[in-house]
Amino acid sequence: MARLHELVPGQRGRILAIEGNDHIARRLQEMGLLEGDTVEVVAWAPLGDPIEIRVGDSRLSVRKAEAQRVLIDELPAA
């Protein structure tokens, strides 16, 4: 088990859980980060924040602090 912010561009993982029960956790879920979905890190911003990710057909940007709340199971490279 890892956290989303630990992945490098090109790595993928399956979302196991989003930690917390506050507005940030709800916002991540509303953006489409749901348990069981596959997420891929597309790129990191030059200063390391935010992180561009792909979930389904969507590309999203999340802050590193938000990505730390997303627990994932790393998947092999595609």
C-alpha cells in the first residue's frame, strides 16, 4: 500500500481509500477519486505541487497535501 503522492509520472494505482471525513475528502470524491478506480500520475509541476493525474477519461490537478490522503495499491506499468 502506498499514497498517491509517492508515485512518479507513469505509475498507476487502484484507489483503496481516501482518508478523512471532511470537506477535502468530499471534494476529492466529487472530483472523481473513488475507491476501486485506477489513477495514473501524469506529471508533477516543476516545484512539486500540484500533481497532474488521470482518472478514467479525466485529467485533474491535486495538491500534494491532498494526494497524501489517497491510499492506493500500486499496479504494474501498462
